[in-house]
Amino acid sequence: MQPLSAIDARQVELLRMGDLLAHLGGQELALRIAKRGGSTSQFFEAIAARTRDTGPTSSADAALGFDSRRDARTYSICRLIRAQAEQKWTDAGLELDLSNLATTKSGTIPNGFYVPLGIALRDFNAGTAGEAGNLIGATIDGARAADPLRKASVLAAMGATILPGLKSTLSIPRFTSSDSAAWKSEVAAAGTINETTARVELTPKRSAVVMVLSRQALLQATPELDQAISRQLTAALIELLEWGAVNGDGSNDAPVGIRNTASVTDVVGGVNGSALAYDHLVDLEYGPGAGNCPDTEFSGYLVNAKTRKRLRQTQRAWGGDEIWAGGERPLLGYRAAVTNNMPSNLEKGSSGAICSSVLFSSDWSQLMVAIYGGGIDLTVDRVTLASSGKIRIVAALHAGVAALVPAAFAKMDDAIIA
């Protein structure tokens, strides 16, 4: 039986987590789990399930008073940009009200204005068909306009835990070691289990992108242009966020991603790398299991497009089936997602820049992505490019990422794909 002090400390920690995530129903969940003697991991499982049901961006917007089903049809990113550029808000009352509401509820102040998490980035120019010109006119369907070739957004689909709408830096405790139980004689004293804990800090990092929009395009803006800008801005910011969650090394204000997290299992191909083979995938799968992190519904691999191509062409054994089997669980019976945020130009020894990285996790929900503030901070600069008839727009998102249980992840960074 655990001492009362340990139980009390766990309950206090649960309630603290609930307060930090009150906007996601955290207080009610924490109280319920604490009453039955649950843990912080169970709490985050419940929070993650709640955000998955509604979608992370919808959860964030709802927490700040924005109902996408009700308000999105009348919300206009172009109207917001035009109002900031002209300093005239009579036609952008909804956009201004939602920014003020997000500021009040989040307790944070943007450099410009807060907008819901459904916006994005690209250069547009009304006079060029390849830019905004093709999006001016009532016959264009903005919902079907082709997105730029962004690297696929996959971490949420794999099961990563998205925690939106935060204000304070999220600090999560985790167990790092525990004494083992031992057999004792009938009268020998029982050993004490001393659990060692550490804290994972999801410190907010700023990701920012710039869009240049001509004044003419802004004046001629249609709902189609508005939808296209919104989707592309989102894609740009999420691409950068997911790149950091996978590859960030903690330098130059980047977060620490999975590949650079200590205690992640490292499968090594060779001094100069090694051609990716079936055995390497088996070793990646073995890593979390050996670290006492069993498979879950969120187990799976993350690879780039080059790796998938090779695995489709490589047999498990001579005359056997290809390694990439297809279907919903194509790799060793696990799910697999493809994103070019997984690098394909790594070097190992004398290999040259031809090595790819492969990731496996027995539980992708142990990857935490914390989104801070009232949404995307949009700032309009109407002065810098005024001489060329353009407006410069900066969109920023503050987020922190961390692997809560590093042992649940395994990587191979020297897989030669040729």
C-alpha cells in the first residue's frame, strides 16, 4: 500500500493539472480521477480523448468562445486584414469581438489580433494568375482550391495529445525509476518502493510565418480567396510545428523533438549507415517493449515518402512479400504515416546525405503538443511595403512539445534509402 503522503501528493498534482486545463473540462476530470485513486497519465488520456472527439482546433476555439459551426461562415480573414490595414473596424465587428474575447479568456495579449486556428500563409498578387489572380471571381470554389505542397500533417492522426488554449507553461510530472519488489521471509521487513519523478516542461516556442498580400487583392477579396488564405496559413504553421515536434534540437528557439530527446531507443544501422531492412523495423518495435511501454491503439511508424517507396519494393525474405504490406496497418501489422517532415538527407560516417530517419512509438499519445494563447496572433504591417502596393502579414503560434515517456519511442537515423 502506498503511504498516505504519496496518495495526497498525487491528488494535489491531478487537481493542479485540472486547473491548468480547466478550459478543456480538466477540473471535473481531475476530481473524478483523483477520487478513484487514478494517475496523471489517466488524466491526460481522458483529456486527449476529449480533444480527439471534437478536434484540437475546435476545442481551442470553443474554449475561447468561438463556435466554428456557428461563426465560421461569417468570419472573414480578409476583412480582418483590411480592417487592420485601414484602421477601420466598422465592417469587421465579429472579427474584433472574437479577438477581444480570446484576449480576455486566455489572459494573454497579442501583438496584433487573435484569430481562430484556421488560417494560413502564402504570397498573393491580384495581377498574377498563378497567385491571387486565379482566386478573384465568383465562379471559383475556394474550398476546392489546391493547397500548396505542404508536408503532410500527421501527428494528430497518429494519436499525439493536443492541449490547446493554455496560458501558463505546462509542467507535467513523470516517473523515471522505481525500486523493485523482492521476495522476503515470513518475518523479514518489506522493502519500501521509492518512486523517482521528473518534470517535463512544455515551454512555449514561437513559430511564425509571413504573407505578402497586394492591396488590390485585398480590395477585391472574395470568400474564395478568404478560404484559400485561411487553409494555407494553417498548413504552414502546423507544418513548422510538426517539424519541431519530430526534429527540433532545442537550439535557435526550437523545441526539443522526438529524435533529439534523451532516452529514446536508438537503432543503429552501421558506421556508415545501412540499407533499411526488415530487421531494423523489428528492432524499432522491440525498443519500447523492452522499456516496459506496451503496444496501444496508438502504436505505429512514421516514415518519409522515400522510405515508403523502398519498403514497397523490398521483400522481407527472398521470394517473400514486400515489407510494406498495404492496408490500414502496412508495417508489421502497425499503422504507418508518411510525412516529409521525416528527413531523408542525413549523413552517417561516409554515407553522404542519403540517410533517412524512421520513428516508431508504442503510444503516440505520449507526445504532448501544448498550444498557448488565444489562437494565432495576426499582425498587419501596412507601412514596410507600401511603396510597392503590398501589405506584410505576420502570423505567429506559440506552442510547446515534449515526449512525456521517452521510452515509448524508438528511432533509426541512418537508414540508407537508395
